[in-house]
Amino acid sequence: MRRTDHKYRLTVILIFLILLSFQSGAQILSGKITDEQNHPIPYATIFISETREGTTSNVDGNFQFQLAHGSYHLTIRSMGFLQKNTIVKINRDSVFLPVVMQIQKFELKEVKIFPGKEDPAYFIMRKAIAKAPYYREKIKHYVADLYIKANFEFTNIPNFIKKQEVEDGKKFKDYFKENVTYVMESQNKITFDYPNHYDQKVISKKTSLTGIDEPPVMGLMTTSYYEERPEQVISPLSAPALRHYDFRYEGFITVGDFDVFKIKVRPKRKSDELVKGYIYIVDQLWCIYNLDFSSTFEFVDYRIKQQFENLGNENWLPVSHNITGNFGALGMRGNFYYGASVKYDSIVDNYASGIVPRLADTIVAEKEITKAESEKTNALKEQVEQITQKEELSNTDVRKVARLNRKILKQEYKDSTRVISDFYTNYNINDQKDSLVENMRWDTIRAIPLTPSEVASYQMADSLKSMESTETDTLRSDAERRKSKLSKIAFGSYDLYRDSLTRLRYSGLINLENFDFNAVDGYKYKQFFQLSYNPDSAKTIYLTPEFGYAFNRKAVFGSVSTRLVNILGYGNSLELKAGKMSRDFKSEYGIDPILNALSSWFFAENYMKLYETKFAGLSVSQRFKKQWTARLNIDYNHFYPLENHADYLLSDNKDFEPNIPGGLSMTDEALLEQKSFTWELGLEYYERIYKPWLQESPFLFLDDYYRFQVSFKQGLKGVFSSGSDYTQIDFQFRQEANISPTSGIAWKLNAGYFLNADQLHFSEYKHFQTSEIPVAFIPFTNTLQLLNDYEPASKEGYINLSGEYRSEYVLLRYLSFVNRKTWSESLHLNYFSRNPSWENYWEVGYSLNNLFFVGNVGFFTGIANGNFESFSVKLSIAVND
């Protein structure tokens, strides 16, 4: 009994101590920042050196911290005002600190002596550009507490957008109103690992968006202007910046032991790729002190501010972020705000021996270069050091340093002297609802105080939630549920039914994807289901039935397939299929059914040629050693010829072309009824190439990889009455590669030979990727643009070589009216030849890519045996592969 009493008293004491420690850590330091005329200063940065924590004031100049008892050194900064340093003692539950800031007067440029006669800004910026790769790689790891607050409001929402259905019968107007502020907040733990891996663990979140509880993600929080291409703009600190920006020196200030230069950044042209504003550079260190940039991205005007602090060992990191802006498109207009407060915990320096201690004024030993680095790497670094130590750098020096730094990264990657887990942006968000602290006291963790409009937004959201929770009309809720289910049945749903193991997908009764039209089948209607079953997270079984009716041809069609993924073993896939369908003769590179339907119905241009088949098949694939995949396909087909059954309705003067592929006649043996039994064995090797020394451009949409494929296919005569008798070997090699930060190549080689071709259906010929139609849903890359879609087909020897050089600047983008948008340009070269004549056919083209991120316009010329043959202007509505 005594022991029980002792445990009880100990438990009470522990609970009391925990509560006491919680209360002692809940003191609030709040304040208001104003100028000398008592006007609030919005988005000022407040930094506490003892906790390495930074935050910003809100639009009304208010700020707050949660601090334990003690004394703290505060640094308050805002562009255009004198930095203010103060010491605050926290000895009670709440302390209010009024801060009055004075206008900052920058010293004239004559006060600081620079070599040369040009504007001193260029001397400073060349130094900063040359040093940017050092700061880009300086931080190896950090952990930080991150508070994010975002808000937005629509100032105008057109009626047609208000009526758009968003989800489960609810319309856009049910979620969003005009002139109402919507708020999203989250408290997070951020872990960064070099070079660009971020893990965001959402600790708690709060929002006034009814029915939407997604936390605001990092977004531009991860933006670093030391990168060549932060958030799809050319950084003023990138190697080519001197070609794109003018710089003007506007003086300096002295902050502690450093002079800080104020540089005005002006783009040389109007472009979404460029920013304007100010950047502040620390003398001798040549790092960012703070920045204030604005730009336009498509339909969004934005302004970004970042404030940096020295967190020890010259690790200058951003401690506050502010992004404001407005947007407008299709009559919709609004504005937004995004603020972030950062409190750094541990920091690991790539160039230091260990973790920087928590106290900001602690000096860490000089950098230690890893002994395992190769002599070549050291030699390259010595060259960089020699150049950057020059009193004055030229533009040539800056470009040379950029090239050397890329070589250094490449060499370090080869030598494995730097531990790099992922060279491409890897951003993970851990938002598991069960782990979230939903009921935290937000008044104690909120780093940026709420504004009156944000308070009103939460009050409105609470009111709506209260109304929903007190709803007692069960008939109405049942009606809403029935409406939701009826909507899914009518328009289709990925989750018509779903539980922990099973999901049923349904195409819907009146979904537009169920309807089709072509000259052969006429009007078509189909129904599609997919049932998936997951016995565990790595294994999946799919059952996919599809059936429909071709009204003009008066024919039923359908198929059923089942696919087992990882059931027979890891990396294994097995599929069984059977059915009766009409198909494009070009099964691999077929014409898009939607485009064919539109061109047939409106213009009587039936590009797609069809046949019918009753089929059954087995496909097995096995991946091994990550990059290798082996495939086996066994197929049986009973082919039938088809003819047009639909008439062109919009004009009596037009008829559809006969359903005969180009280059063939109606009596050609390859189009007649026949049976075929084939088997095919294929092997593929796919390798992703990692280039940490070469940043991917967001405008090129190129991946660094190469793919090798070889296959052997045979038609077996006599098996199941098969008439097929042929043997084919096919080889393909495809590569995409970024060759510089602004350019890349994509090329493909496809060659093969039919060892014998005594009998085969036209669909079994070798077909090629073509795009005869003027408007296509596929990219221009590796596509023959001017040939008939079916004429290049071969049953003998063949070779097709395609190449594309893509860059941000080739021809038109040097013109100012084109240069404003985030587009890229390409030069195309395609070659094709086949037996028996082996005539040489070439296509030369130019394209302007990524127009509004979905469109490409191209100009192509065809040359046959050295003679001009054709020319065309093409439109591709597709993002490049």
C-alpha cells in the first residue's frame, strides 16, 4: 500500500512538473513595428540570436514569439529602415515591445572605392556570381521549425466559374466567395539534406477553408537565388545573369563588422523569366544579406522578400520569407499572401568539421576538405580559388568559374567524395492525420499574428462548421448522398466503390470519354470498369471488362483483361486478355481517337484506318537488377477487313476516304481476313543519368536517361490455323540529355529487319511514329511530321533516326516580343529509309515549345533524295516527353 501511495505521489509530482515546464515555456513576446510617423511597417523581419528563430510582422506591423524566461537579443530589419538591435527580458507571461524604426540613408557610391570606370555594381555582382556555387553547396543538412501562413481572396469570380462543379455536386461558389479572406496555417518540422531533399512533417494545421484541410506547402520557401533557375526565373546570381540584367550600385550600409551593398536589379527586357528589384550583398563574403524581387509568371504578379542571418560559420540562411501578389485570368481576379517564420535547430556544413552549435556567435573551425577528394577535384578548386581571388573579375572569369564548378560537382559525384542521396528535387510531406496535434493552442504557436480579416475568416468558418454540425434534417443528408452516388454513376468516378483492399473504377453513363465517332464504326458508345484488389501494398490484381456498341456498323465489341502485379514475384507482371475490337492498324503509334473523331465529323478527314480482330493474349514481364526488364508476349488474332459505314453529314460535296491505309489497295493480301499466332521476346535496359553538376532547366522538360530495347518476334504458321509466317528483329535506342543549363538533346534510333515475311497482316508490319494530322496530341520529338501515317510501314529492312536540339534561345526568342514568355525552342532532324529502294527521306524543322506549358508550334520541310517535297506548319497540344 505504501508503495502504491509512493507511485501515486510521484505521478502527481511528474504531472505537476510537466505542467509547470509547459507554463514556463508559454510566455508571449509580442510587439508592433512602426515608422517615425506611427505608420505600421509590414513584413519586417525579427530575429532572435539565442534561439536562431526569425519571423515577420504581419500587414499591420504586429509580431509575436513564444519564449521561455530569460534575456534575448533581437534584431529588427526592414528594407529602407535602419536595423534596430535591442535586448528584451522575459520575466512574465506576456511582454509587449513597441518598435519605432528610422529611415535608412545609404552612403553614396563615392564613399566606397571600386576599381574601373563602370558602375561598381558589376564589380560586386561578378564576385557574388562567382561565389554563388559555394553558398549553393555550403549547407549539408539542417533541421528547423517552420511556421507557414498563407491567405488569399478573390476580388472577382465570373459566373461561369461560380457554377463549375468541384466535387460531389458542390460548385465553386459553395467553397469560395468574393472579398472573403481564406487562411491556411501549419506548424512544421523541416529536414533538409544536400543537395535538395526536403522532408516536411506537419505537426499541426489550421484553416478557414470549409471542407479543405490541406496545409500550405513550402512552395517558394525552398527557393534559393544561389541556384541558376529558382522557381523558373533566371537568378541575378546565375552564370548568365550579366546577359540578362543591368545592375546599379546605390550605396552601402555598415552592419556590425560588415558592409552591405545595395544593388538595383533591372531586367534588360520584359520577360517572365526575369525579376526586378533589389539585392543586398555582404562585402568580402559576397553572400546575400536580403533580397526584394518582383516578377510575373503567366497570370500571376508576385513579390518575394527574403531576409538572411549569419547562423555561425558564415552560414547565412533565410530566417523569414514573404510573398505577396495578385492573379487574374478568365475574369477571375484576386490577391494572396504567403509568410514563413523559421527557427533553426541543427546545421551541418559541407565545408566544416561538424554541426554548428546552437549559439549564433560561436565560431566554428575553418573548413576541412575531405581527404578522399581526388587530385583532379583539388586542381579544379584551385583554379576557382585563383580566379575568385582576383581584385576584379571579368565576364569571362564569371563564365569560367561556372564551368569549373560544374566540373567539380561532376568529379565529386564520380569520386563519391560528397554524400548525395538524390540529385533531383525530392520533396516529401508527412501529413498523417493521426499524428497531427489538431487542438494545439494556436495563440501560443502562431509566429505571425492574425490580421482582423483573418480573424473574421476563422469566425466565418467556425460558424459554417457549427451550422453543419447542428444539421438535423436527415432526409436532406440522405438526398445529398444519393446525389453524390448518382453523379458518380452518371459521370464516372475513380472511386465508385472503395474499401481498404478494393477499389472499383467506373467510366460513367454519360461521360464524354464513352462516346466516339469514326468513319468505319460510326457512332460508338462503351462502358468501362476496373476492379483493383490490393492484398498488400506491393501487390495488385486488376480485372478490367469493357463493352460497347458501334451503331452504324451494328456491331457489339468488348474485351476483358486481368493483370497481376508483383503477385508471382517482385517486379513481375502477368496479363491475360481476350475480346473483339476494331483497332487502328498502327497499334503502337496510333492516331488519337479524339482528334480523328473531330477531324472526321467536322472536316470529313478520316485519318485513322481500322480493322477488326477477335483476339486472346498473354503478356509476362519481369524486372531484374533495377534497370533490366524481360518481356514475353503470346498473341492470337483473327483479323477481318472493315469498310466505312458512316456518311459525312455536314456537306453533300464531301465523302470519307475509303478505309484503306496509304500505299495499299483493297485487294492487298495484308488486308484480307486471316488468322495469326505470334510470340515475341523482348529485353529492355533503362538507365536514369544523374547530373548534380548540371541543373535541369524547367523550360526544357528533358530528363537525363537512355533506353535500349531489342526484340525478336515470330509468326508461327499452322498453330491454331495461323497463316502468319514471318520473323522480325527490332532494335531501338533512345536518349535524352541536358548538355548545359539551357540546352539539351533528344534522339532515337530504330532499325530492324524481317528475316522472312512470307505472310503477315498489315497491323503486323513495322510502323513508325508519324503525325500527318495538322494538330496533334503528341510532341514533335522523334516524330515524322509530313509523311502519310501508314505509307512508311515496312516488312523488310528499315531505319529511322530522329534528333532534336532544344534550347531556351535558338532563333525567335532573341526577339523581345517572344522573349517575354517562358518558352523554349527546338531544331528537329528526322531521317527515314527502308527496303527495297533505301531512298533517303529527311525532315528539317523548327518549333517554339511550351506555349502556356501545353502547346508547341512547328515548321517542317520534307526532302526526298535531295529534292524539296513538302512544307507544313504544325501544332502540338502536348508537353514534351
